[in-house]
Amino acid sequence: MSHELSRDSHSSCRWPLLIPLSLLIVTGVFVRSSSAAPGRIEAAFQLYDKDSDGAVTRAEAGNAPWFDRADEDKDGKLTIEEVRSRLGAFIERRSGAGPNRETPEAAPDETLKEQPQVLKASEHGVGRIVPDWALKDLSGHEVKLSAFRDRPAVVVACVSAACPLSKKFAPELARLAAEYGGKNVAFVWISPTGGEVAELRGFAEGFGLAAPLIHDVQSVAARALGATTTTEVFVLDAARTLVYRGAVNDQYGLGYSKEAPTKNYLREALDALLQGGTPIVAATTAPGCALDLPAANITTANPPTYHREISRIVQTNCVECHRAGGIAPFALESPAELIEHAGMIKKQIERGAMPPWFAAPEQSGAHAIFANDRSLPAADKAALLAWLNSERPLGDPAEAPRPRTYPEGWMIGKPDAVFQLPRPVAIKAEGTMPYQWQVVETSFPEDRWVQGYEILPTAREVVHHVIVKVHDKGASAVDRGEGSEGFFAAYVPGNSHRVLPEGFAKRLPAGAKISFQIHYTPNGKATQDQLRIGLRFAKEPPKNEVHVVAVAHPRLNIPPGAANHVEVKEQRVPSHMNVTAFMAHMHVRGKAFKYELIGADGKAETLLDIPRYDFNWQLQYDYAQPRFIPRGSTMRITAIFDNSAGNPANPDPNKNVRWGPQTTDEMMIGYVEHFTPLAGAKVAAQ
């Protein structure tokens, strides 16, 4: 039977599978229609019926005071019929009281309108060197990319005097050139289409484009960049590494105009580069007048050299972790380090273990389904393996990329607030440890909007994962374990921090408590940890509140020795959802995980397929664009477990495995991040 989703009273959301019977009676958190009540009651009933004998005893109910009120025949047991009889009418009254508070959202229309779409940056040249070229501008002066090596960035922007969209973006380009020119950023305009020089000159003068303008009639620059439209812009650093390509912003597109942009891609890319970082969005489409140019391959050199290609591939895909002070066991910041670890690098790349990305291959590609897709493009994989299998030429040091810099301490920058465990946790040298649980108090007099967080252990090498939850002021912070609800923040292998886009935030209630559930894994040396969470507050109240909910299947029953045991859980979606991310959670017997959406017509669509789940890398899969899921759909999660002796991580293949909090037990949770629009929210931002 499928069950419905319901939102609780503040920022986290609960799936009714996990709301206990006592909450149904006491708290008044109910489904929105009486037709959903039976599924919700049955779900809660099953949680209390621990021996699955069809009845809940007083002991199973924990001697709860509501037991006698529901036990109609006074036989000391509750049947599902008694629960329905006693609670059904009450739930119907409560769920029907007052107006429906759901904020309906229409599904996006299928139209001919075109706005910028996020692309998988590594499939579109981002991170690679752009060939140098020397072209004459309209004044007859030679313009070379290599001439800008003393600038922190150069913007090459496609323009056209004949394209309506190019004209619309021209004023913003002129403003950006004036603003960032003062920060030593160079701007170059190229016109890769035909047309009269006088017309092009008049276009530049009319819009105040006071930088070199190149009439690229042979498409030399456009082909070197792989330009696709007359509105596309390219950001290069001082070493001619492509840092961003795509739209200026989203104010204009095919078939629409906005009063003001909501996404400023070029501005954000420049800000990130000038601050020593990389853009969150590094590639988009650029709606404009399409160019008819031969496809260009930015990396045409053969064979690859370390300084020109390999260093950039490693910098883009590996160095964030494999660096001095990073979370990886060794650094890969020099050719000597690459050569030292060549055997392991080749092995991990060939088996698809690195970079860590486990979505099915068809869910990766040129158009990004997931914004944080780490999968290595085929061309980069071939180049890296070819170099490792060759004599490993270094090439010209002048072609090397700029060294990547990383912030000291907090990846999210200086937090606005930091909360630390009230006491350190002692981690023993060997064996396993039960989950640790601690609570900290906050003292904010009013709600806060959290736009970013980071969990920073003091002994990162022994921290496997952390689940952070928020509890309202005055509420009892009880360790209910994973799966009983969503989470506020998480630290898992591959994810230690999260920064939400502008206009999106999570609510931290006034005076809330923050609880930490921590899984430590001893590594041979006794130590202690006292981790912290840093919070960055939104500068103003957001337009959308972000929640995390859980589709969970606590009635797992995995038989001994089963190598491919399948479990399925379905859950009905009672209101429109704008989904932004998924994160699957199982333990060491987890083998594969899939999210599917079943529409009203009964057809199933795969949302996320993880054919090779790895407990050591519990990645979050962030949608490049929010996915609208209509009310009445069904979310289905399917998991495969390997409880056989052939699973080297299996602690006991002879055990019948059920749901439990420890690694030796199992879980099956499909976390879903989504947002809801806020109407007139009045809370403090910072």
C-alpha cells in the first residue's frame, strides 16, 4: 500500500510512514484528506506492531496513556480495526478543518520559450586551455589571448549587430565591462557572423562597448572557443583556462523577457574567479541567434602533456580532495605525485571508482541532469590514461594552469554562527562504535534563514557520517534515528557542506535545539572528536524554503545469504513538489538504489538510478534544474541488498537482516530535498 507525504510544523518534513500512533493522537499532525487516513494509520500501526502479529500490545505501545482509550474490547491488544474505529472520525474532522493550506504550483508548460539551461561543464571545454589566437580588431590593432596573462580574467563575448537578443544584452555587457574593468578584468568582443563593418562599429559605439571588437569573419576565435550563439560569453583565467561559458544572465531568452534577471551567471563567475574560487554554475546554454560553425575541439594537441592538458584534468576532477590538507589520503598536485600513484590512478579510473559518481551513465551527459555530476568525460579519461601509459611528457611550463587555491578551514567561508558539540567524543582504536548523539542549544530570539552550512570534524579521519536535526524551542530532542524524518544538515562521504542558491534557505526556529547523530569508525589509533557546524545566514528572507523528507522502508527483511535481495517502497505525493536533490542511504549490504516516479497513468519514470551503491560514498545528487512532481504521483524507491558471503563488507552473511541504526543492521532511505514558495514571510535574515 502506498502512503502520503505530509509536512510538519516547521522546516523539516515528515513522511507519514514514520509518524507514530501517539503523534497521530496527540499532536494533530494529519493528512489533508480523509481518503488518505487509512494508509497513514496503517503505517503508524505497523511501526508499533514489532512482532508483525497483527496486534499492538501494551508493552509494544510503551504503556502509552492513549492505549486504554483505543482498546475497545479491553483485551490488552489493539487491532488495526480498533485503531481505525477510534481514530478515523477524529482524523477526518481534524484533516478537514480549515482551508487547504497547500500552495498549488502549476507544472511547467511545454512551450517554445527557451531560457539558459545548465550544462555539464567538463563536457563543454570548461577546465581546458583555450588555443591562443591573434586577430585584428576594427581599429587594426592585433589582439592575442596570451597578451592578457597579467589580468586575473578575460571575458570574450560574442555579439551581433543583427541579432535582437544580442542587442538586448549589450547594455548589461557594457555595464559589466565598466564595473569589472576597474578590477583589471579584460573584455574582448567578437562578432562571428557576417555583416557590414560600419554596422558593427555603430553597434559598438551605440551601446558603449569600449573594448577591442573583432570582426571574426573566418570564425577563428569562435571556433577556438566552440561558440554556439551570438549571446554566448567565455571567461578565461590568466593561463587561458576556460572557467565559465554560457549566458550573461537569464533576463532575456527566446520568446520571453523579464523586468530583471534572477540568475547572473557571468557576474557570479567573475566574482568567484576574482576571489580565488570556481563558479558554482560553470556552463549554461546561451539563448540567442544560433551560429553555424564546425564543431570545435578545444583540446586538439596530441599527445597530451602534463602542463597543457593533464594538470587541468586533475585540477578539475581530483585536486579538491587530493591536495595538501584535503580529505583524500594523498595529494595529486604535481607531476611527481601523479607518477608516484600512477598505478592506483589507472586502476580507479578504469573501474569507474574515481572521480566518485555513481549515477547510471545515461544520467550523465552534455546537458546536466545533476549540477554536481563528477563523472569523468570520455575525452578526459582517454587523455589521462594515454598520458599515464606513455612516457609522461611534461610539455611547456608556460602552458600550465594557475594553481588552485582553497580556503583555510571553512569551505563555505567564515560562518555567521558556529555550534560545537558540548563535549568531545572519545573514539577507540579498534572495532566498532555505537552511534553517538549530542544536543546543543541555540539562543536566537527569532527565526533565522540558513543559506549554507558546513560540518567540520576535529578528527575527520574517524567520522563516517553525521545527521543534524533541528528541534523547536521547548520540544524534547529525542534520538529517533535516521529515517524517522528528514534532516537539517548532513555530513557523509563526499558531502560535508551545502550552499543554497540565492532566494533559497532553511529555517532555523528561534531558540531551537540542534542534535547531532554521529557514526564514528575507529581507524587503528585512539583519538577524540568535537565537531562543529558552521552556518551562513541569508542576507534577506528567501523566496523559497528548503526541506528534506525521507521515503523510508523500515520493514526490511533480508534473508541470509541473499546476493540480490530486492526491497520496494512506494509513497504517494499529496501536493505539488519542486524537487532539488536526492540522497540514498543504505548500509554495507546496499548494492543498488533507484528512485522512480509513477504518474497518474501508471507509467514509471526513472529519476535517479544508482546501479553501484557504495556505503563509503553517499553522494547527494543535485538537480541542475528543479524537477516538478505533481500531486497524486507516487514516489517509488527500489533497493538491492547483498547479504551473501561474496560481499566482503558483509559482517554476517548468516544473519537475517532487519532495519537498525548500526552498520551491522540495514536501512533503506531515499532522502528528497525540495522547496516550497514563501508568501510574506517575516523573519530575521541575519
